[in-house]
Amino acid sequence: MTPDPAGVPTAGGGPSPQTPSAGGSLSSAELEAIARANGLRRVGHRPPLGEYLRDLWSRRQFLWTLSTAQAYAKTQESRLGQVWAVLNPVMLAGAYFLIFGLLLDTRGGTQNFVGFLTAGIFTFVFLSTVMSQGARAVTGSMQLVRSLSFPRVLLPISKVTTELIAAVPTFAVLLVIMLATGERPDAEWLLFPVALLLIASMSLGIGMVFARLVHDSRDAANLIPLVIRLLRYVSGVFYSVDHYLGAAGAPHWLAVVMTYQPVAVMMTLVRESLLGETAVDPVTWLAGLFWAVVLPLGGLIWFWRGEGTYGRG
């Protein structure tokens, strides 16, 4: 064996990847071969999905640190801090009760309208916050994206984790409101944490889709509030979808679409777990599981396919 000019022995004295090309300098192809041999990769490289997921798992500690730091920062933005996370949905529920419960009287089909409305408001506030924050996950972290190499999907995941941490006091208050309106804990309350996990998974899928859309076209950010507002009115936040569609004689296909679209399903899961008047429906929970699996998988693949483009421009 003889050493090459870079000092690396080669079998039979043949050239190694480090052997300079004519002119005494390494070509671009030779430099790339050296980089690949040492585990380096091109900036903006999109690895295979399996490798991408392994890299994501290896950075789980960074994900948790980033999420908890963001959750803490949210409480420092105002003097009352975390109190606003609870006050906002409570005050919103009060305003909706005044408008839709008293003035417009959308209480049809419900017995405990306060509990029904509060469950819908608290759930939708969490969902809409995750979706809007997820949409800005990449564009709002461009300095981080351009400075460090990591799977970019970590950013929308961190937004969901942050909002879950921040929402713990909010959902604790929801349980207190349920007790105050006459609901009593039973075995079905054990499904409430399961419903929250399904909601987080589903909203993560939507957040990943929004994150890439907004990165690829900043104009898409202007459509997100419109989409969220539309979902608020068609998902039964402050009225019973089944009751009013039935009263209006809506076509069966429309009733199915509005009842089983993902946001409506997630609010129904929370209500079925906490309200005694709404029995647990296996079909609804299967629909919730479907959305909680299909949307994040589809969102992950969609987001991963754009991995090489994030941070450019």
C-alpha cells in the first residue's frame, strides 16, 4: 500500500477519492465524495423518509427544550401571563353564550348548553391556535432554519407541543366548568385525555400542511384566518350540527360531511367524553382515529417533500 497525496493509504497504490485532479486542486465531484465519505451532506438535502424520521427521533430532547421554552415565553408576554390562556376562552364562551344562547337561541338539541358551548369553545380555541401557529412554524423561524441543520418538521411539532403544555390549565378549567354546570365524573371522562391526543395529532397534520403552504407562498398566510373562521361556523362550536341540519331538512350527504369533517369530529369527542347527554358513539371515535392518523401522515409526507426548499430565498 502506498500513501496518496492526502496521506491516506490506498490499496495497490491506486488513486483514492482524495487524489487531486489535474492542476493540483480537488474538483467539485471529488470534494463532494470526500464530504459524503465523512457523513456530510448538501445544504437543503432531503434525506429518505426513514432516515428523516430517525434524525427527528434523535432530536427529541431539542424538541422538548424548544417547546417548553416557547411555552414559558408565552406566559411572559403580558403581566397576567398564563391567566390570559384561561381568561380568553372563558370570556369568549361568555360572549358566545350571550349572542348565540340568548339572543339567537341556538340551544336546540342540547340540555346543558353552557357545558356544550364551553367544550366547543375551549376545543376550537386550541385547534385554531395550533393551526395558526403551525402555519407560521417555518416562516417565523427562518433564522433558526438558516443557521442549524435539523429536520424542519420539528418546528410544527414543537408548536403543537407548546400549545399542549400551555393548554393544560385551560382544560383543567373546562373540567371545573363541567362540574359547575351539573356534570359528574364517570368512566367516560377517562376518554377526555384520549380525545386531546387525537385533537393534537389531527391539528399537527393540518399545521404541517399549512406550514409548507405559507412557506411556499406568503400570500397563503392571508387565507388561514378565513379558513379558521369558516371552520368555526360549520363545525358546531355553538350549536348542535345534528339538530339544526335535521330541522332544516338538509340532504343526507351534507349532514355526513358536516358531522364527520375533522374539526367537528374532534369537538364531538370532547363533548361525548364530558357531557352526560351525549352518549359515546364508536363511529365518531373511529372517525376521530381516522383523522388523527391520516392527516398527520399525509401532512408529514407533504412537508417532507419540501424539506430541501425551507430557508431558501
